[in-house]
Amino acid sequence: MEAAAEFVSGNVQIVTLPVMAYVLSLAFFAYWTVTAVYVYSIGTIEWKDDSFIANIVWAKQTRYIMWYFLFGLFWCVAYLICLQ
């Protein structure tokens, strides 16, 4: 504990690293969410007569794009954690 306290007191800027990583993660999640909505909306809109909510019919490639995009989210978050 004493050695860790001496290191942190000597390198105060090290405390800002987790805060910067958190802010960067929030910005990335906001970007990913907006982009995921755009990717989700790719497809043909199908309306039902008794409902006011539309259904989006995806092509097979769109489903693969969403899985790839989700993998990208996990990979980028793991990379940000690794940098921290």
C-alpha cells in the first residue's frame, strides 16, 4: 500500500487515465448506438393491417452485418479496456 501510495502521489496524472477511458467508452457507445439503429433499419418495411408498428424484414447479409457489428463493439470495448 505504501509503495502504491507513493507512486500515485508522484504521478497524479495516472488518476486521469480511467476517467478518460470512461469518457472515450461513452462516446464510442453513443456512436455505436446511432450506427446500430441505421444498420437495423436496412431492409424492407412490412406493414400489418391491424398494427401501427412496422416490421423490418432483413436480408441474410444484413443479419451477418449486425453480428459483425456486435462483434466489433465487443472487440473495441476490449481494446479500450486493454489500453487502460
